[in-house]
Amino acid sequence: MTEQDVQIPMPGGVADAVFFSHSPSTPLPGVLFLPDIGGIREALRGMARRLSAEGYAVLLVNPFYRTSRPPVFDFPRKAGEPRTVQRMAELTTPLTPEAQQQDADGYIDFLTAQAAVQNGPIGVVGHCFTGALALRAAATRPRQVAAAASFHGGGLYKAGGAASPHLVLPQVTARLYFGHAVNDKSMDAEAIEQLGQALAEWGGSYENEIYEGASHGWTVPDNPVFNPEQADRAFRKLTELFAATLRHT
């Protein structure tokens, strides 16, 4: 496996990214890997590396490139701390729904142009804030994105919100997976239930699950709430999703 730091020209600037690939002579299915609010760092590289080892060419991107190059935090993140809250707002505010759609196009174009990526469907996975971006990517490129997953994604269903991510479902043809935390302020039980109803009305293939005992951010090894057992379960669900949708038969 090779691990290459790259820069991607984007509508809003230049995005830092890391491309994990195998031999170009044997192209593999491509996956767009979207990090949590902490952006590209060793913990996320490790997660992308682990996925690539399962037989995928993986592009880990910095979705916050409009604001900062990695590391996007130069101090320890602490939930609820004023400067952490302020920094999170700085990182996420530029990512309007329109910007997310533009970015999805740019990331997917770069990923699918690589020699190590086979022609055919790709997958997308998002974490925390980028769970919504994964869903928007599936809506932006329905002919290419065959599977999209979100783990502890925040704000996926916003009641009465004209920009709520769930509203893009009619444009999605991908198989979807949503793994939620328990008692997550960014996606509470009512929002999870409402998302489930929207998914049922959508009528596509999906799973919408709550991980018992898991707190927001449980899949990421450097988060204080990292839950190894439930993180492994999430990884199994992700690899099962991609194996069922991205492999050529």
C-alpha cells in the first residue's frame, strides 16, 4: 500500500488530502473518506489505512480547506469549551449546502481520475459533521456513488429546515447506512426517528441504527469517547456495505 499526500484544486481553494492506494496495475474500488471535525490527523489516517487494507483505494480529504490546512485545531479539542466552539464554527460555517455539493464534485472527480481506482461505483463515508456531506455526495453523483455511510453524523434531520440534509434523499440511488450514538445532542432520538421515517418514505435500501453505549465520536481512536468494541462493529458494517455494493461480480 502507498500513502501519498496530495493537493486537490477546488472551487474554494486547494484541499489537502491523502490518497491510500495499491498497485495501479490492479485498480480497486474507490472510497471518499470524510473525517470528523478534527480533520486530517494520524487517527484518521489510521482509519483510512485500515479501510484501504480491505481492498480499496481511499481518498481522505480535508473538508475544511477553506479555513485551514491540517491540523485544523492547534489546541486540544474540549466539548463545550468556548474556543473549541468558536473554532468549530469557523471550520463549518463556509460549508453551505452549495459548497458541499461543489466539494463533492471535486473530490469525486479527483478520486475517479486516479489510475489505482477502477471504473465503476464508488463509496463515501462521513463522520460527525461530514455525515451530511456523505449524504450530499450521494445525491450529487447518484450514478457514481453506490454506497454512503455516516457514523455519529450530526444534523442529518433538521425539523423545518429548508437546508436539512435529509431533503436530498429523492436524488439518492445509493445504498445508505447511518450509525448513531446514544444521547447525541447533534442527532437526538427524535431526529433519528424522523430520519428513519424519511428514509422509509424514500424507499431505497438503508439501515438506520443506534449503537448502544456509544457516545458522539465513538469510532475515532483519539476521541475521549472512543469505544473499541462498537468501533469494530461500525467498521464491519462499513466493509459489509462496500463489499456488497462496490465489488464487480
